[in-house]
Amino acid sequence: MIRTLVYLDADLASSIALRYACQLTHIINMKLHTVHVEEPDHDGHVPGTGWVRRTWENTMLQTGEFEIAQLIKAEKSSCPRLDAPKMLFGDRENEVLREIQRESYDLFVEGSLHSFAAKKLFDKINSRLYRHIPCPVIIVKNLVDIEKVALIVRSEIESKKLISMFLKIFKGVKLKLDLVYCEFQEPEQLSSGAKKEINGTLSAVEEILVENQLPPENCLTIQGSPEEIGDALRDYGLLAFPLHHTISKKSDWFQLLGHIPSPILICWQ
Amino acid sequence: MRILAAVDQHPYSDRVIKDVAKLARNTWADVTLLGVGPKAMEIGKSSNCAGIKHPLAEKLRNYRRNFLDHFEKEDSPYEKQLCNYEFVEVKRGMWEELYVCRGARKDLKIVLRSGNPVKEILAQSQENDSDLIAMGCNKEGDCQWEGAINLPQKVANNATCSVLVVKEEKQIRKIVCCLDQERISQKSIEMINQMVTLYQTELDIVGLMDGPTLKPMVEKNLDAILKYYKARKIKAWIKLVEAASLEPFISQEARRSMMALWMGEHSLLSKMFTRGKVDKLIQRSKSSVLLLR
């Protein structure tokens, strides 16, 4: 069983992430755990020490707990196996990272609404949490049905790692899976076809998937600008993406990542 | 719903008739097809009562036929019912047997007006209490009406109701909908719903951020809008845009998508998006533009 941690705040992004994670439990043998971190003030100021501080922290946690409980209550009907959230106090990134390391979760899910400005996503990818996270991450940008999943193929070596992570979560699941190879071009030249790319990466990846009883329905090469390709990929309910922590903000790959409106499964390289 | 389709004799008006007919089929709207002629229009009264001598008169009749072709005769809300003799109370306590032709369930009016086209279109929309003015424009890139400078832009900026500017022959891939989520009206949400059905497209709902995050009320409303469309099986996506990036965002999206902007009296968008910017949007957008009010 896949053990998944869903991070929740009392906001729309978290609500969408929770609904999406609940959808995942319908297709994957998965147990959802939820966590919320109540942070001190933005300047990190914590009043007092000893019982004063503990009382203040408890009061903060109780307020947060009530809001998160409301959010979970709203999803209970579609996701009956949801337990009470784990409430933590402190720095969000540190606490979530510690929790993931302590409990050895297989997957981390969090909401981050699709944004025109890519900065927020870039900051997230470069955050301490993501740089040290030991498991794949799903960033839920929008609430979509998981009817079709795409594996984004970049190179054969990267893809092997991507597939091994992907199979750890999706092995044995009946999926409509496509393999997508992206070739970046100038705008206004979008094209998509079933042709295989020149260096044979798609064929090699297809072979590995077939060996693992997860044959893709289509192997596609999409050519266009990151913006156009991102738009063309919006039909997928999940896009598995190999990613290096060193990705540059101006790179076509990051631009593509920013333009994809669907949830992304990031498999770290 | 009351739709006013402003047309002339140029090909871009054909597309408007087609779109308005599809919209009317979904909404059973009362529709007025308005032709606005040149100022020095002469409508000759010939002996034949149907013989109005005006270049637009015949065109309007064609538009009516084209419009009605989108409906099955028996199901059409615009089809006149059978005529019959009926007693009608003409005065208190006095009835007269009259030959009565019961009207159609919905109105389809054909109106021809002369004068300044902008003024006439706006006046007709006021008289009809229209919910939507639909009009086309040429495809040369600056969205004009033949013989009238910036007509779609002027109507869009001055109308009190929603305005749809239909661009020619452009396949709409998605509708990008900038609503002011703090003051969202049910009417505008439904109008978007109709547009999505009309163009069979997906929907991007833009969440406008005045700061680094969304206001709680905006978030709440976005969630409600999302649930509304999901319940109607409309594929809706949320996209956050900072107020400072609104202009580049709109100019980028207008290249590929139909823009729908809520420009109500109290809307944040109408404050941020001035008349000049609306003009530019209508001129430069490659897809249709919908201004909601």
C-alpha cells in the first residue's frame, strides 16, 4: 500500500489537492495521511517561554485544527477513509520534511494553484523541502479527473529513474498511459504526432513499460513552444515529469512545467 | 434572455447570425436582428408592402432565414402558431370574434434603423432591455465594421449590457474568463456557461490577486464557481494572475483564446482595464471577445 502524505492549509489549493488525492485512492491502493503546520508569525516571533509559549502554541494549533477539520469534513463523503490531520507547530518546510523522513511516506501531495507567474512554482521547486524530499511529489494545480496519464520523456537514462518511481506508485493499476516526447520550437508551430523521435528514446522507454505490464496507449512527439505544449497537455489528469533540482528558471523545461495546468508528478533525478 | 444581433451586409455578420442562433437554441432567447443603414437611408414605400428598397432589407430577410434554419420547425420557439377565429374581449363586457394568429413562444424581431450606427445599436439595446449585444467585425486585424470607425469598440465600451464581438473563422480552443470574484453575479456565470456550450470549449477561470495571495472571499467564490461548472460537466481550470500582470496575461491569452471579462460598474477589472485597453483587446484579439456586465 502506498502511504501518501497530503499537506493541508485552510485554502482552495489544499481543498483541491485533497479532492484530487481522494480520487487517487480510487485507482491506487493508497492510504492518505494529512498534515498541517501552524506557523508562528511571519517574523518568526514566538511570545514567551515555558508554559506561556506552550499555551500559545496549543491555542494556535486548536484554531488551525478547527479550520482543517472543516476542510476534511467537506471531503468525508467522497473519501471516507480520511483520518484526523496531524497538527504540527513550527516552520512549515522543516516540519513537513521531518514528518516525511520520520514516517517514510511514499508520496507527498500538495496544492498550488496554476499561476501565470512562474516564480511561485520556481521557489517551491527550489525550496528546502523539495531539495531534500526523499519521495516523489504531486503538485495539484487544478482539480481534474484522472482519466489519462502522461509520462514526459527526456532521455533514456532519466526515464529509467522516472519509470522506476512511477511503477512504484502505479504498478498493477489499469491506466490510459501516453508517452510524450517534447521538442521545443518557436511559437505558432505546434504539431503533435505518433512519430518516434530521432534518437529512439521513446521506443526504449516503451519497451521498459511493456516489460512491466504497463504498455502505453500512445507514444507521441509534440513540437512547439513551452506555452503551446503546456496547453496541448491539459487533457491529461496527471503528468509524470523527471526533474533536476538544478533546473534553470529560463529553461524550456521549467517554462513547460509552469504552463502545464494539470497536476504534476515530480520524480526527482 | 434577450439578444440583440447588430448586423450589416458584410460577411462577418453571417458568423454572428450562426453564433446567435446556436446561443438562442440553448437559451430560448428573444432575439432582435438589427440592421443599421447609412445615415441618408431611403426606404422607398413601394406599392408592394414588402418592398422596402434598402440594401440591408433583403440581407436581413436572409439572416432571418439563416437564423431559423438552425431550428427544427416543430421545435422552434420562433415558429408562429396556427391562426384561428377567437372571441376576444375588446371592451369590458363586449367580445368580438377576431381572426387571431397566436404569436411564437419567443420573439424574433427584424429591425432596420438609420443613423449613427453606434447610437442606434445602443438605443435599440436600451429599448429591448437586451442582455447581450452580439456583433462581428472584419478579419483584417483591427476589428472594424465596413464604413464605421471603431464601431465594435465604441459599442463595447458604451453598452450597459454584455457585448460579444465575434471574430471570423477562428476556432475557439478555450474561454479565458476574468471575473471579479468579489462581486460575481449569477447572470455572468450563466452567460459563460452558455458560451462554453456554444463553442464546445474548455474554460479557464482567472483568479485575480491584488497581493501575493488570493483574498479569502475571492477563494471562496472561486471554489463555488468551480463547483458550479463541475456540476454542469464543464471542464474548468483555475489560473491565478497578479493584478500587475493582468495586461500582459490578457494580451498573451487573447492570441489563442476567447477572452471573457467582467466589466460591471463596480468591477475591479473595469477600474484596471481602461477603455483604451478594451479597444486594443478587441482590435488585437484573434478570437472573439465577451465583455460581461
